[in-house]
Amino acid sequence: LLGMVAAVDIAAGVPFTRSLVSREAPLGPDEALTSMALEPGQVPPDLAPGDSVRIVVTFSTEAIGASEASLLAATAAVWSVDLSPDGISVIVTVRGPLSLSTDVAAATSVRLARVDQSSDADVDTDVEAGGGPGPGAVDAEADAELDGGS
């Protein structure tokens, strides 16, 4: 049981079974599992559960016929990676902030970039709505500052 967490509240006197514990902490109230069907080239080929990723989304501006790619502020943990039934797409599920789900759902296109797990601490995820090129996004200049670039 070392390294395991309770999956549910366990009342006194309840017989203990393995189904009451998990290796993963339960989702918090502000977390979600978000799934994406991605084509080759949109996901690193050797992506695996436990990897940390940042999500690049493209939002289409139909009024002017343009689109703009944005790097979402939050880092997510890969929960699962499965081949889709069509054998072409990869279904990637990530665990991250609830806002990540709405950002991904609103995007025209999604790509994943694997990042070092320690990069979580380097990113300010408190981005105000309307403050960047897309929901929850960090502009490239701000992201370069986070990486120590100019």
C-alpha cells in the first residue's frame, strides 16, 4: 500500500479492499481529464503516460480568414495514450486544469509538446481572459522570458 492514496473517503468499520485505493490522486474540483484525437505530427511519437506536455492550440478567426497559434499556459500530465480504432489517430488523455478542456474544445487545431516536468513551476498560469491571443494562452514573448531567452 506504500505510495497509494485513498480513492474515496473510507469510513471506520468498512472492510478494506484494494478497490478503495489507487496510485493516482483523485481529480480535484478544478481538474479534468481531457482527451484529444491527434494525427501523426501533432504528438511526439514516443509520448507515454506520466509525461508532461504543453498544448499548442490554433484558433481560427473566420472574419479575416486567419488563424493564430498559442501556447496554453498550463502544463498537463499525460494520463493515457491509445491508438484510435481507425489505426491512424492517437487518442491522448491529459490531466490538467478544468480550463484546459474548454481551451482544447474551442481550438481549431491542437498539438502537444513534451516538456520537462520541472517546467510546471516556471509557468505563470494566472492569465487573464482576453489578455493574450487565445483563451488561457501565453504570448511568445512572455514564454521566451520564462525560458530565459530574450
